[in-house]
Amino acid sequence: MRKVRIASVGLGRLGLRHAENISDRIKNAELVALCDLDKKKLDEAADRLNVGHRFTSLEETLALPDLDAVVLVSPSGLHTRQIAAALAAGKHVFSEKPLGITVAECKEAETAVESRPDKVFMLGFMRRFDESYRYAWRKVKAGEIGKPILFRSYSQDPEKFIEGAIAFAAHSGGQFLDMAVHDIDLARWFTGSEPETVYAVGGCYAHPEFGRWKDGDNVSCLMKFRNDCMVFLFAGRTAPHGYNVETEIIGTKGTLRIASVPQKNLVEILDSSGVRRECSENFLERFDSAYVNEVQEFVDCINEGRKPEVSVHDGTRVSEIAHTCKAAFETGELLRF
Amino acid sequence: MRKVRIASVGLGRLGLRHAENISDRIKNAELVALCDLDKKKLDEAADRLNVGHRFTSLEETLALPDLDAVVLVSPSGLHTRQIAAALAAGKHVFSEKPLGITVAECKEAETAVESRPDKVFMLGFMRRFDESYRYAWRKVKAGEIGKPILFRSYSQDPEKFIEGAIAFAAHSGGQFLDMAVHDIDLARWFTGSEPETVYAVGGCYAHPEFGRWKDGDNVSCLMKFRNDCMVFLFAGRTAPHGYNVETEIIGTKGTLRIASVPQKNLVEILDSSGVRRECSENFLERFDSAYVNEVQEFVDCINEGRKPEVSVHDGTRVSEIAHTCKAAFETGELLRF
Amino acid sequence: MRKVRIASVGLGRLGLRHAENISDRIKNAELVALCDLDKKKLDEAADRLNVGHRFTSLEETLALPDLDAVVLVSPSGLHTRQIAAALAAGKHVFSEKPLGITVAECKEAETAVESRPDKVFMLGFMRRFDESYRYAWRKVKAGEIGKPILFRSYSQDPEKFIEGAIAFAAHSGGQFLDMAVHDIDLARWFTGSEPETVYAVGGCYAHPEFGRWKDGDNVSCLMKFRNDCMVFLFAGRTAPHGYNVETEIIGTKGTLRIASVPQKNLVEILDSSGVRRECSENFLERFDSAYVNEVQEFVDCINEGRKPEVSVHDGTRVSEIAHTCKAAFETGELLRF
Amino acid sequence: MRKVRIASVGLGRLGLRHAENISDRIKNAELVALCDLDKKKLDEAADRLNVGHRFTSLEETLALPDLDAVVLVSPSGLHTRQIAAALAAGKHVFSEKPLGITVAECKEAETAVESRPDKVFMLGFMRRFDESYRYAWRKVKAGEIGKPILFRSYSQDPEKFIEGAIAFAAHSGGQFLDMAVHDIDLARWFTGSEPETVYAVGGCYAHPEFGRWKDGDNVSCLMKFRNDCMVFLFAGRTAPHGYNVETEIIGTKGTLRIASVPQKNLVEILDSSGVRRECSENFLERFDSAYVNEVQEFVDCINEGRKPEVSVHDGTRVSEIAHTCKAAFETGELLRF
């Protein structure tokens, strides 16, 4: 089987991780090029990972002969345009979330994807590729917990990264678009349904800076889905204990909880603070395997001529929902979808 | 110190438990009379607990010379009237929740209580007397978790008691009044604040019978409190695993979870189903000590001439809030307090 | 039913607790007298608990007319003599462990008990009255875990009480007699069998002071029981996290663990140290209910003319085993029973 | 960097896993050949993993030009001879445990390894490469738990694999050599010390078949190490709940527990059996990453001209200890090292 030749675009923390994974942990794939505006970062990574080609523009990257696919981990504002360019150049595309910043951008991305039905397009909802989430999902689908009653999902970033979050706040789109999109994706995936209403609350409990962008440092919303499932989402940036992503699905016959204790590993410590588990530091630690699995799925889809389960329409839909949650938060009103 | 002479009124499951506790586990108290309409049940209990006086009406009970106090565990619809009668007769009163079925009834009870400032009146919000809840509350008050961001509380009854719940549905007042009142009380107690808005959802996921009373078998609501705290409450009647009352308070400096795993005891079982803990069966098992502690506090207040922390106004306020939650659920609208 | 009239002898920490329990939490019992050499402590307790009679010698105590029973919580060296005296005076006797310091003393106690078959004698192996231990025991007896393979039990005292332990070391009899006796009792109770061999190790890991009495601050032993069950016991005095008593029974069909996490209560804390549970402080906190239950059983036995499950012979047997463990530790040899 | 060209020898369950890992998950390595006596299994694996060379004898395999290294996952009885042959042929060698069946065989392996100091030799003590074990080990080395007091380690295989274990019993060397070697390795690694004495017990609790080889289905031993650390090991084959490898290190300043609950993943299930976690199925599931990490370390050592932390002498030492444990079990005597 010929290896899929991939260029990785964007070398921030997650971009670097994707590049390393493609280089070392993805089978049937080859990292043939790196692209970043920052020449120093680019050289450092390319040297370390022994990558032949290095570019500072997407155009040059796409011009590389024999390139099969790109993995886009660029700033959110560039996603739509880059997706379109890469598809137009005949490349398979894996893009990090969000699909686009506005719903209009998402629609453009949809058009680009639809114009190239021969290409694989995949969006980085990595939680779907975490083994625990997948395990829970299979149980739900198999009917083991009956009909879903309440879906609850938390995304909490550690307080210790708050400065970065504040610096990034102008461009993040806010808590619902930046963090809760993953929970929204999970809610649709687990329930197989869509929201009808949303009420959102929250505020700046520790960091008034977020108020400048009509955002909060901690927010939540309650939605009613078409299948009657209640959906409660919470997203916060001030967790002292670490990176905490947890989900609960209460059904008529059972309840599943994924990562209800955000344990770092299997070590339990008994000391003067009691009996404790240390917590995951960040998304890279918590979702280490998921980041590998999702790109592996992208590569397998290319090799097997399949389309991934997550479509571009899921990306648009999640963005629409997040924007409505944001509007509900800003207005304080109950909104209907 | 003279023992407080108590009559226990109503011998349902919880009434019987209160009677047994007063008889055996409350210090400085004496169970001198029992009262119930059901003569057989009355005799059985009085014989077993060796209680001298037995009555089938509250009037007779109150006429007993030297009686100091009554503990009312009668049907909810009788509470207001019985509270008034007992206070009028000069007795200290401990009443099970709810204070009254309607807010008007609660106001009547307030008047009765206010007319006898020399008497102790206490309402059975037993969770405040559970050691774990108290421990958590002290930490919150001491500022250990900083400013409260999210208060989340669940009350789940086991599916195996569903027939009783359905039979009782016409008179229970619905999920918010019957179950969530405890969570509403906790929310006010932990946050020291009051709700401003509420949005409520839910439905009949397993038992359409509740629809007859515009109720659901599982419901939830999201409230914004005046101090900006988000409050999410969930109440359900279909838990397969047992009786599950859990609460989480997320603050800016830490998070507390009370009973996040509804463990029955300290036994962990490793068998073919994995590693498991069995769960509490019902409120009597889970709150065994709390039921003792609250009546002990009632007795101590009488002996020490103190008033309990929970006032009649808390009872009215919780009922008002529960009624608004119920209205929010029935109308599907966002309501403001 | 006439209340059992009890005198409580010895007002150390545990003695005081027993006195309070008899006064307030034991049904069908009355605390009629207190006895302690320390007049000040005696008066303080008697005043607080409103006890009519106070004595500074056991003889005077036993002379109190209408006294039914004594609860002995005196220094270990006095147990045998006091048991004999109380029985000779026709009183029911509850004695704290150990039955005696030497096996010879235990045999004397046996003779005393056997000479008064009309009296209830009970030894304070309180763990048997802890609800979690009882729950586990019933499962074992019901065959739920099959044939016992390994019985493992830990007794760990908090490091913060080490000064007291060192001060008490000359009279404690050492780790096996002072602490492991409870685990030895549990091993016999759960397995229904007796040890055949023992090998013991340990040392002074933090506190060389214990070496003066040929003891260690942490010790362990491995025994083979007649029914082939392996028994591993560990007793330590240097736990930084708190009071930790845990037991595991591995069987052919399942495993039970009692208190494998020494949680203080149901509160879980998420803060900068991770996700944690605080631990029990000491035996009084961990076995609060067990201390009530055991004396309740003593009173019930008296009232119902029954004998307790734990006999004086269990006391002797446990002491014999503990002495053999101690000898194994001191000699470093494998000993056979 | 040139990729290390590896041949994988032996295609049982673990051999196949190693082959897959080298093919897909190890960086800077290439799986160039497979070797197994079973032609069908060989072809199936080679086709699936797209491996160019396939052999049915080690001799042919070693003759492959440009081969750098072999990974030996053959039957235990062949290890010594194959290690010697591969080293003699100038190949780097990774061998699964045990180093040899007898201590004499281990010594032969030592000679072979010493004769080729230019080659990397590594033994598959994979637990040292599990992230949780490494994390705990670093804490111990950093002094976070003070001086080690008790090291306890369990290896439990699921009852459902018992037929295979019985079939393999004649050649496994028994519980201590087949299972407890990993725990012995951990004990030496964590404590940095060596055993002085051992007492071992156990039996055939469910499966008398093991008696034929003077073995038990569950065994344990208590050792005293030179640094005074107590070491308790338990190995069993009848766990109903799954694959359970857990370790506890109690120190003077804290305790670490690794995998004290053998959870399969991060999913918690609340259903009619209570609150539960499912357990790992087998070593391949539990140590999935560890198997990758250890071979990665082997490859990195080759590339960087380093020697692995685990030496051939560790292999011999662990075998010697396991044989002494086995002798202690068979004789029932206390043995000294």
C-alpha cells in the first residue's frame, strides 16, 4: 500500500503534535512537508522530524508534486480559505476545528467540499476518537442505557493557562465557539438529535477581561433537543485542578460517565492532603491517543476510499449551534433553533 | 435537664423513622405519644416503641398534658393547618417539608409561626444536617473554593419505586415541588443568594403517566442567581442504580462534590461485572444520620432557647421557587423571579 | 423493658466515647455511674453527662445497688482482674480489647467468664460491628466470593499521633498486640479458620524509639491458615494521610475490599493538588457507629438472654496469635502454631 | 537517521503485537522480516503487515543481509539459545522474559551478552515502560514518599483464560517464574534493593490441576529486603473481574498506588449492579503503550549507542529470586538468599 503523503500546515502546539504524530505514529502515512510563517519554528521542526520540504505559504505547499493531503492547524480565521484552496488543488483535507468563524464561512467550506466529492474531508472533532468516548458511544448505540434523558458535558481549561486565553480572547469567538463546540458535537453524536431551544448564562467570575468581548470566563447552557433529551453544557477557563473534560449521559436504563474524575494516569497518592489523583494538564495530554486515532482514520479513509463519519455539514451545524448559544448568552433570552 | 416530651404525628415510612429516632437516638427527648389515623399501624408502632399515648387525631394529641412538641410527618396537604393548630396550642413544631402545597398556604404558616415567637419552628430540610453536606458547606463559607460559579444538584429516585411515585403523582405537586425542593434549599444555602431567572425542560422518558399532571419523570432547570452563580438542577424518578443525591459546587478556587458516587457503604466488589460499589436504596438509608441530626437540633433549640438556622421563610421561599420552576416547565418559557 | 443500668470504667478518649454513647445513643440502657482515678476528669464527665454516681475505684462502683453491667475501658494491664471482679460481683461485663496482656491472663479471664455462665461477657472487637465490615462478611458467608484465597488487612495510625504511640510503647505490647489484634480477629471471623504458620518482618523506618522494645513502627506478617487461606497483615504508625484501616478478601468467585480508600466522608475536592478525598482522623471517627453498635449488642444480649457472637475464647485465641506473631517478628523465624 | 531493520521472531499473541507495533508504532524502525514455525500464521501476518521476508528458522532469519536487530518472542525454552545465536550473528537483541528457564541458562545468556558489548541487549520487563509505573517510580526516586516501608504487588490473570494456563502449566515454570517475575522486577526497581529472605504460601483453590507441577493457582510470598523494605507479592490465575496488575509502595512520607482499580478505560457505568468500572481484559490491553515504549527504547538505544537501564544481569537476578520463591513455596520453609 502506497503511503499517503501529507503536508502539515501550522506549527503551533497542536500543529506540532499533529506533525509528530504523522511522522511517527500514523501508519501508511508519510510527513513530506511542513508549512509555517515562522521560519525558525519551521526549520526547528523540519530538522527534528527529518522532513524534506519546508514552506512558508500554503500555495507553495500545495504545489509540491505528489502531495496527497494536507492537515490544517492554522489560525481559525484562515480555515475556510485554506480548505477551499487545498481541495481546489486536489488534496485531501484534514482541518482542525472550527470549520469557519462565521456560519457564512462554514457554508463556503461546504461548497468547497461538495465540489470535490472525490476527496476526503475531515474535521478535527478528536473526542470522537478517544477510546473511552467511543466505548461509551457504542454502549449508547447498542441501547445499553435505554433512551437518553440528560446529556451533560463539561470543558474546563486550567486556570494556569488563563493569560493565553485572555490574549487570545479577541479572536477565539468566545467560550461557546472556542470550547463548547466539542461538547455540542458530542451532544449531537451521542443523542443523534438536534437542539430546539437554548438558554445560556454565565459571567466573569475571576477575569473581567472577557467582558470586553461580551464573553464570560465560565458559561453554561441548557438546551432541549428534538428527541426530548435535556442537554446541559458547561465551559470554564478557571479550573485550579487541571484540564477537565467530562461527560455524562443519563438514560432510562443506565448512566454512563466519561472521565468523571480527570485523572492524569493510574497513580493514586496518599499523603498529607488525603487520597488523591493528579489531573491531566491540557488537551494534548488528555487526548494524546485521540489525536493519533483521528488522523489515522483520515489516512485510512483516503486509502480505503471511504468518507469519515464526521462530515463538513457537522462542522457547519456545530458552528450554527455555538453561535446561537453565544447569542443566547449575550441577550439573556431563550432562543429557539 | 428535663427531657423534651414529643408526639410524633403520621406513621408512614419517614414518620415511623422519626418516631424510632426520637425513641432511641435523640438525646434529651422523650417520645410520649404517637398519632395516626390507621389504628393498626398506630398500635403496632406504639407497642414496639413502648409509647404510652396513642391518638387518631391531632386535636387529642395536642390536648395531652405536659406535651412540649410535635413532629409532623403527615400528608403534605395537612401541614399548614396542623402547624397552625400545634403552635396555637403552644407546642414547638417540627414539620416535614413542604411547608404547604401552595404559596398561600406557606404564608398562612408564616403567620402562625410569627404569632408564636416563643416557640421553636423547624422545617425538615434534612440534607443540611448530613455530615458531608455540612462539611462541604463549611469549606464554602470559609472561602476555600472562592466565589461560586456553578451549583449543580441531582435528586434521583430509584426506578424500582416508580409505582409508588405514579400512585402519589396526583398529590405530590410534581418533580420540582416534591423532589427538587431539597436541591433548591441547598442552592440557596450554599450560594447565599436567590434566583433571578429559570428555564426548565424535561419529559416523560419512561412513564407517560406523569404527563397527566403536566409533569415529567425526569426534569431539569437552569437558573441564574443574583450573585451570578449558575444553578443547574436535575430531578428524576427512573434511576436503575439506586437513590442518587449528588451536588457539585464549582468555585473560582476549587470544586466540591458531595456523594458524586452514590455508594451504599465502604465495600467495593470486584466480580464479573467489573469493579463496583453498590448504591444507596432510598432516602432513609442515605440520610439516616441526617434525620437524627435534624431532630436533635430541634430538641437542642428548644432546650437552649435558640431558633434553628432554617426559618419558616426559607420554607416559603423554596416553595415559591419550586412553583416558578414548575410554571417554567409547563409553559416552556424563560421566567424571571 | 427495664433499662440496663451500666457503669462505665475508665475515661480516656475511648472510655469517654463509650460513656457518651451509653448516655445518648444506646437504647434500653442507662448510664448510672462513672469510674476513673482522675477526679477532675471524672467530675467533668459526670457533670456533662448528668450521671448520678461517680467513683474512683472499681470496688465502690461494683457495690452500687441495682447496677447491671460494667463497660471496662481501663488500661490493658487491669483488664483481667477487673473482668474477674465484676463477674464475681454478678455484673455483665463489656471489656475493651485486649482480654489480657499475657496468654496466662487471658486464661484467667476465661475461667472467670466460665464461672458465671449466667452473665453476658463481651469483648470490644468493634470492627465486627462496622456496617461495611458486616455487609462484606454477610456476602462472604453467603458464598458470593467463593472460597477465600487471600485475606489482607491493614491498620495504619496517623504519623501525627506518633508521640503518644512512643510514650505508650512500653505498655502497648507492640504492634501485633496493640494494633494487629483487630486484623487477626477479622481474619478468623472472615475465614472461619485458624493460622498454622507465621512469618513476620518489619522495622523502625522512621522512629528508632520502638526498637527499645524489640518492636517496629511498621510491621507485617504472612500466615497460612488451616483452610489454606493466605493471610497478610500490615500494621503501621506512620501514615501521613490519616487513619487507614482497610481489608481485602480475594475469593475464587470475587473480591471484596472494605474501605480501600480511607475516605473521611462523601466530599470530593478538586483543587491544585488534584482530585482528592480527605481521610479519617482516628479510630473514633472511622468507627463511630461501630462503637455504638457493639455496646447496643451487649445491651441487647443482656435483655434477650443471649450470648454475643464474640466469646472470651476469641479473645484468648487472638492474643495467642498476636504473641506468636510478635515472637516471629523478634526471632525472624518461621513459626508454626 | 537510518531506520533500524528488525526481524520479529515468534508470532503468538504477544509476538504478533510486537510485530504490529514495529510495523506501525515504533519510530526509526522497520519490520523487515518475520519468523515462525507455523507457515500459515507466518504468511497471514507477513501479508497483512506487508513484510518482505518470511522465515521458518532463526538461522535463515539471521542470515538476512542488512538485518540490524531481532525481537524474540519465542517459547521460553528457546530464549537462551536464540539470544546467543543472534548476538553471535552480530544482531541487537530484544528478548521477551524470561531470560532463561533455569539460572544456568540465564548465566549462559549473560556470557553471550558480555561477549558482544557492542550490541544492545534488552529484556522485556514492559511494566517499567508503562507511563503510570514510570510516573510513580520518578516520585519514589525524588524522595516524595520517603523511605520505602512496604512494597506490595499483585498479578492476577482472569479466570476466563484458565484453560490456556492449565495447558501451559507444564512449561510455564509455575506462578513465580511465569507471573511474579514482573513483580520481582518492580520490587528491585522501586526499592533499589535485594531480597534477603522469603516465605511463600498458596495453593490450588479452584484448579487442582496445578498441583501436578507442585504449583498453585494462587500463591504469595513475603520477603525482607536488605534495606529493610517489606515486600509482599501475590500472583493468581482466577480473577473473575479481569486482568489485575496493581502495586502499592508505602513510604514514610506517603503512599503510591498504581492501578489499584484495574479500570479498562475512563467510562463509569451506573446500572442495576451499582456504580462500576469494567476491567482490563488482558496484558495486551493493560500494557498496550508499554509494549510500544519498551521497543522504542530498544530502537533508541541502538540509534544512540546507549545501553538500556534493564541489563541481562537483572534478568538473571529476577530468575534466581523467582526460583527461590518457588523453592520456598514447594518446601514450605523460610529461605534465605
